[in-house]
Amino acid sequence: MNILRNAHTSSRSKSQSNSRARIALTIGDPAGIGTEIILKSLADCHLLALDATFTVFGDRHYLRKAYDLLRNHDNLLIADPDRLEIVDIRTNEEISLGIGNRASGAASFAYLEAAIAQTLAGDFDAIVTAPIAKSAWKQAGHDYAGQTELLAERSQVDDFGMLFVGKSPHTDWVFRTLLATVHIPLSEVTQQLTPELIEQKLELLRRSLLQDFGITNPRIAISGINPHSGEQGQLGLEERDWLQPLIDRYRQQHPNVQVTNPIPPDTMWINPAKAWSDRNRILLGHDAYLAMYHDQGLIPVKLLAFDRAVNTTIGLPFVRTSPDHGTAFDIAGKGIADPASTIEAISLAVELAKIRQGA
């Protein structure tokens, strides 16, 4: 890939005030809906009113192509790329909307690499990533489980996690769910779930609630692993043998943190659903939930907050958020991609960056 960068937009003035949150936005896979949702988001008046500056990392050619394709749609607000600050990263290979392949994977990888490098150099406070296709990355020779793992590797951190955050439009209650294990086959979950891992995730969650959300005395709900949380060893031994003793020790070590006993996975999400939908039941919700594996946590997140959930990588030296959906190759270029989750991701990135700044 031949990568070029726009001379006047590839670096930022070091004298620029640090009071505004500086947000880097990657367009993700250029064959997907990333260009569309980024351009729609940057036309949102509420987003533009935030105390932040936005720089787009991607190929100006594909941003312009998306703009020209979509600007004539009725009642569609979309930002003009000529009015945006863009780090222009180009490829010589033509990429077609709706067709994710080696070329689109190489391009999306290059966008994220550039954003990470400039953020680690101190030019930005946060990165918001549009969706990529893991299969396209692999075709391009980049064998990562996802963007999260590349972000962690380049940041040289081992202690990180995927925290999904959604704010209810009904009650303003914030639903936060951390996954203990992420992109692995279900058959490997119980092999990876160890006392050391769960204690690490609990501590990571506690630190994030303090550092990123300003919650000093958090209430954390933790899910069981087995049906009925093992039912005293009848349906599995993990809860009885090591998860409950681990929770008891953690409570002694952190008396300011309220951690539940392992809650049966089929009933854990009833109270968050009530807090999400009923203002009179907000107190039933916890500050955060620790789920044992991918679908256990993401089914309720997507059921309650599909268009509002934001994927946040915690444990990094900077803020990273992402919309909680994929590349949607099947609707790329049709003007119907919903930018709501991306707008939420950008808004949350600004909020978390401001908290880290102490603003």
C-alpha cells in the first residue's frame, strides 16, 4: 500500500489549546458504511456543539465518493469532506462499496495505525473507530481478533477490556457491561475463565469506573458461569469452587466496592431492563456488569441499547470508543445506515476525554 498524507492536515499545532477534547475518527473499512456514518455524524448539530475538535483518518477519495453519492438523498444531513480536517491516507487499489476484501482490509488497518501513532504522540485525546471486517484484515495479512487487540498491542498494554456503554433515552440510566472473555469459541470459554482473569477484570472495571466515569464507590453485578450459577455444584463447580471465594476476598480488599454474588445468567438482566425503561426503577440498576463471555453480555446490551451502545476499550493510555455494529456491506452506499451509535460513540469519547483531563 502506498500511503500519502495531506500535508496541511496530517499534523496538529502543538500550540493548540488542550482545553478542547481532540478526537481522531477512523472511517473503518472503506467498502462498508464507515464513510457514511462518519459524514452523517459530523453533520449532527448537537455533536458539533461539543467542546471538541474532530479529525478524520481515512482516504479523502472515498469520503468524497460517499458524499457525492449521498448528498442528493432527500432530507439527509451529511458533512462536506472539503470542510473537514482529514488525515488523507491513500491506496492505489480501487475499493468498491459493499465488497470487503484484501485491499479494503489493508486500508482500514492503515487508517487505524496512523490514528494510534498520532494519539500516542500526544496529538489526540481519543480515537473513535468505525467498523472493520476482521476477515478483510486477515486477507491483508493482519491476524488480529479485532481493532481492540491492535490498539492494546501498539499501546503496549496487557490489561485491557471491552466495556459496552449505553445511556437510556427513557431514564438517562447508564448501562455498562464488561466482557471477561471476548472473541473466542464458546468451547474455549471455561478454559480461559480462571480466578486470575476474573480478578484482573474486576480490578480493571473498578479502575475504569473511577478514572473514566468518576464513580468512587461502585456497585458491580457479576454473572455466574453456569445455568443457575451452578446450583451449589449440581450444574457446574466453578461458582462454588473459586468464583464465590474470589468475590469474598475482593470485598475484603476493596470495602468501597459492592460486588454481588454470582447472579444466574438468565435472571441477571431483569433489573437492568427495568432501570433502562422505568425512571422509578433506576436504583435497581448497578453501575456496571461483568459478563463471563461474549454473547452472555452482548445479547442484553444489543436487546436494550442496539442503536445507542458504544464499545469502549478500557485500560488504554487514551480513550477509545466505537459504535456497536459491523461494516454492513449489504447496505453500504444506500444512505440508510443509522449513525446513532456512532454519534453516541463520539459523544462518549468527548465526555471521557474531558473526565481524564479533569475538566
